[in-house]
Amino acid sequence: MPKDAKLRKIKVGLIQMSCVPDPKANLKKAIDRIGDAAKKGAQIVCLQELFRSQYFCQTENIELFKLAEPIPGPTTEELGKVAQKLKVVVLASLFEKRAAGVYHNTAVIIDEKGKISGKYRKMHIPDDPLYYEKFYFTPGDLGFQTHDTKFCKVGALVCWDQWFPEAARLTALSGSELIFYPTAIGWLPDEDEEMNQAQHSAWETIQRAHAIANGVYVVVVNRVGREGKLNFWGQSFVADPFGRIIAKASSDKEEVLVVECDLDKIEETRQNWPFLRDRRIDFYAPLSSRMIDTASAK
């Protein structure tokens, strides 16, 4: 590298925390933790999925729609103030009230000037035991995007999106250098230890694979602690473009993790593993099919 070349290194902050029933208390804690991350040098700070409340999708209850708010709204206003004060970018997952009867699980990007610079609505909505999200959230309609920030280009996906390689690929193809995954995932009650470890391993492995396949950094921010029947497993982490985990939080403690990411590693990795170059886009049209029927009539 030439001596006068500018190194592109940034620091990201991951806020892994537990939540209480009071949204105001959770917001205050999150703002305090953003301050802690900024003191450690973080330039982009990501909060966990639906950080303002406990994970309410364990039941189907119309009363819980009262937790939703518009974007822009009270929470983005408060986060905007702290982002402007600390000169950091904040990525926050919110329960968005778009209109009467239309709600989204939305990640919003607030720039260092305190302004909303981007928004992503969760595209893949689960409906599994204790994850009854289809009751609350309309599938996103903004597509997979890259958002320009002062520090780098970022993509935002949310929790269940992390299992879909198509989402990571399209986000990377749009220019993202870091893909953030605000997350709320934990162990179901009464599972045996072997299954718990297998589930966690699968979760971690597929996201490391997204980093490898796309040559990007993957930043995963999970919650921690027991809420209702779920025991959230924490273990927020950052994987580099080679898929190596370069930092990881604990499974049972609140943590503010600040991690340096060398963005030059993206180009270096893609030069050695040119997966994007070698894609056969002329043969990928069947990916838009639900299934491919290869049976032939005789």
C-alpha cells in the first residue's frame, strides 16, 4: 500500500442488554450505553431488535400494539439528540406504526447530525412458537438497501432475515460494507442442551457464511436475559470478510462491545475470493421461483 494511502478503519459499537417492561427505562439504558460506546471510540452504534420493550411477540395480544410509534417519532427524536451530541451514527430497531392496522419491525439509521438517513423494514417475518411476529408486523416493502453514512456504507437487516442468503447478497450487491443484524433470539424452554448448542451454532455459522460469501463485515447485536419463556443467548459478535469472529460478547451479561473494522480487508478478501466476480447471473433467474419442478411428464 502506498505510504500516503488512507487506512479505512472504523469502530462499531454493539449494545447487548436486557430489557424491562418499562419502555422509558429501556430507552434510557440504551442512550446511556450509546454514550459508553462513544467514549470507547465507537462511530456507528447498533442496538438490539425492538430494544424499547421486552420481546412481546411471545403472545398474540392486541393491547401490545400500543407499544408501536411512528417514524419519525418520540424515540427517533431522543436518539437523534444523542447521535448529534456524540457525533455517532445510531442504528435502532423499532416497532413502527405506519398507519392504523399497518405496523412494521423497522431498523432506522440516524446520522451524526441527528437526522434519519435511512430506514429498513424487516422483510422476512417468522411465525414460530414464541415468535408470533406475523400477528404484529406487515412484511417490509423497502427492499434491501445500502445507506451512506459519514463513516462507511451500511446495510440493515433484522433477526429472521439473518437466515436468508438472498437478503445478505442483495444488501451486499447494493454496496454495503457492513451488514448489521439487530436481533432477539434465544433458547426455547425445555430444550435439551445438545439442541440448544446446535441451534446457536447454526445461527452463528450462517451469519459467518454471509460474511464469507459476500466479502463484508457482519455485525450481530442480540439481547440477553430471561423474558417470559425465552432465555436470550446474547453472544453478539462481529465477523470479518473472511468469516472470522473478531469479537464476541458473553451469553449471559449486558455488554458494550466496541470493535475496530478495517474496511480495506473487504477489497483484499474479494480479490483473493472473487465470488462476486464469478457469479453466473445469467442462470440465476429460477431463484425467483418458490420451488423448481424438475419432474417431466411422460
